[in-house]
Amino acid sequence: MKHFPIFLAVEGKRIVLAGGADAAMAKLRLLMKTEAQLTVIATDIAPEIRNWAAEGKLQIIERAMAPGDVHGAALFYAANEDAAEDARTAAIAQAEGALVNIVDNLADSQFITPAIVDRDPVTVAIGTEGAAPVLARAIKADLEERLPTSLGILARIGKTFRHAVDVLPMGRKRRDFWSAFYFDDGPKAMEEAGKSGVLRALETLLDNHVMSDTKAGHVDLVGAGPGDPELLTLKARNALDKADVVIHDRLVTDEILELARREAIIINAGKTGFGPSMKQEDIDAMLVRHALDGHHVVRLKAGDPTVFGRLDEEVEALEAHQISYRVVPGITAASAAVAGIGQSLTKRGRNAAVRLITGHDTRGYADHDWKALAAPGEVAAIYMGKKAARFIQGRLLMHGADPATPVTIIENASRADQRIVATSLSDLEPTLSKAGLSGPAITFYGLAPRDAEAKALKLREFA
Ligand code: SAH
């Protein structure tokens, strides 16, 4: 180990930084998290740094650094972005007894600044002795994802509660309690009711852990987004990470299922649009059964669970059995699809409203206010609209819609095999059938892809 990691007490101490541009700002953003007194010295000081000074976050001295400037400082950073000036200022600082870091100059630095995951008072410092900054960043990103943002506050509150937890036997039970507090109940209570909620949650949690040895089940109703795993929310990832059981829809992609905890049981409740499907009551019953068994169940739904997701039936079933649950929103297909054609769902001067409609419902093709939709300038994202395309086309034309209204179909939005079919209302069918799309698709009525050239190409392809 060439560098020994320590945590330096800097509360009330001086930290001096020479430099006033980008490199200085990057370091200052970190240093401002401390309770040290910061002084910035440079001939040229960026407006952001001036603003921070005006906010009382640091002091500025606007001239070249001179002997005496670093007196009594604990740390010194040379961030002049100029090797000669860095060397000159570092020499002064070293002579005046500060530990010196020269930005981007490992060899001449007495210390280096680690990559930091900040959940104050919990701080994780990651160092690679300058060997692999990429690795440090990757580890940091991984930890940022895994540690709830409320962890710091929870740690402070948890500290005041430590003695109360002595009622639990040492070992597994106590560990389970703290792990539930820091990673489950605590963050949840924090989100729902703030700090006071956390104290209450701690008490309830302790009661539960004292009283029982089986943990209560829970269901997360999670939006898996349109398919690209990178479009999952952090909450969704965390839920998958903890799941004992994952019950998913047909449209949820394998890449996403792979993120589930290795030991998790994965159940496909796949409902094909018109084909055979697991009955909704059976899915409800399955959710309830696994939760009552004490499992952490993730009900994983494509897109956002609140959009054509039959969420309410499942929530009602859980409520009927007093099972705790949480809804984790996801990116709905319309959002992903509209991004895929470079458009916006709403646009000033074009459409101030957008409808999310379904092509079919439990009774068959769904009816809508066709007259209103047929008016000029309307925009609708049609879910489950492939089979109903001819029906929708007929209804809209019958109610006076302009046959030239643009219609764009996006299949497999956000995925590697995304396809775009741009057409018009009059040509929607047979264009759509000819395109032979087999994946999930959103039909945008009233929107054309931003790229007109691509549109012309696609038209030719499917004409
Ligand atoms: N809850 C989901 C919608 C479920 S209904 C959501 O918010 O997105 C199923 C329909 O969603 C499909 O028939 C299709 O119209 C649409 N859909 C889901 N994923 C899609 C994707 N990746 N690309 C295009 N459409 C998609």
C-alpha cells in the first residue's frame, strides 16, 4: 500500500486552494462538503467561485499566491492548470507546513483525494493509488446505486437508538434488525414521513423484531420500463436486488430479469394480448400467497405499472389481506417511443394535451371519443393498437379526421431492435400489416418522426 487511507479532522481547519478555473471548481465542489474554512487564491477567479464566496462558502483572495498565504492550513491544493505555477505555489505551501496535493500530478503530491461516496456521516473513500481512476469511478457508481440516499440521516438517527436495540440478542437477529432499518423500513419511512417517521419506524420495527421471528412479506409493484435495462429506476434495481420472488409480465425483457437476485424465484405471469393468459385472479392470488409466506415479492410490469397495467386489481387484493406494498413507477412505452422518434409528447403551439389510449380492452376493440380525436392537432399514444389499427383508422376517418394526419408506429421502443414505421392515417393500413411487426408497439396518432428524411425512407420501405 503506497497510500494509507485515513479520515482527516478538518472541522474549523483551513484548506487553501490555488487556482480559479475548472480544476479548482471540481475540487471545491468536494471540499465544500466539509466543515473546513476554504480559501481560494488566484489572479483569475471564475464566476461560480465568486458566487460561492458570496454565499459564504469560501473566501477568495484575488492575486497570485504569496508566502504567508498558507500559514496554519491543514491541506493545500494546487489547481492552477499550469505546471510552473503549481510547482511555485506547492513549494510555498509545503514550506508553511500544509500537506500538498497537486491536481493531476501524482508524483509530486503528498496526498491524493479518493473517489467519495457521501452519505455523511457515512463516507466511503475509494482509492487506486492513481492506477485505475476508471475502476474507482465504477466502484463509486455501484455504491451510489446500492446505498440509499437517506443512509446518512438514518445513521445519525440509528446511533441514538443503539442502546434500545440491546434487547435483541446479538448476532443474526440484531443484524437483521439493522439491515431492515438501513435498507428497507428506514428509507421507506424517510420518504413517506421524514425524520419523525423514521423514529416511529424504528420503534415499530424493533417491536416487530422483538415479537416475531418470521419477517412479514411485502410486495413491490415495479415498473420495468420499456425494455432497455438502463431505463430502470434505481428503486426498481434495488427492489430486484432484494426480491425473493419476481412475478413478471410477458413484455419484461430477459436482460432485466437477469438483474434479479440470484436466489430469486422467477415466475412468468405472461399475458399475451389475445392469446391464452394467466387469469388476473390467479395472478392476484399468487401475489398474496407469496407475500403471506413472508417473501419479498416484486411484481414486475412493463413500462409504468399505472398505465394499462391492471395495477388496481392487484393493489386491492393486497389491501384485502393487509399486505404491505409499494408502487415503483417506471418509464412508460409512450415516453420511450416518443424519444425514439425525436419528438415531444406535448409541444407549445402544436398540442397542449396528449391522450394515452388503448386499442383494445377486455371487451374487444376499445371505443373512444373519436370526434374529439379527429379534430386537427390532436395527439394520441395508442397502446395495444396493432390489431385494432384498421378499426381505429376507420373510426377516425369516419369522424372527419384529415387522411394526411401523420401516424408513426414504434416497435420495441428503447431496445436494440427498435423499428419505426412512419405513415399517414389514410395509409395506416395496409402499411402496418405489411410491415409485419411482431414486438410490442406504440402507435402515435398526430406525430411524425422529427427526421423527415427517415420518414420518407420508411414510407418507401413499406409501401
Ligand atoms: N404498462 C405498460 C403498458 C402495458 S400495455 C407501459 O407503461 O408501457 C402493453 C402495451 O404497451 C403494448 O401492447 C405496447 O403497445 C406497449 N409497449 C410496451 N412496451 C413497449 C415497447 N418497448 N415499445 C413499444 N410499445 C411498448
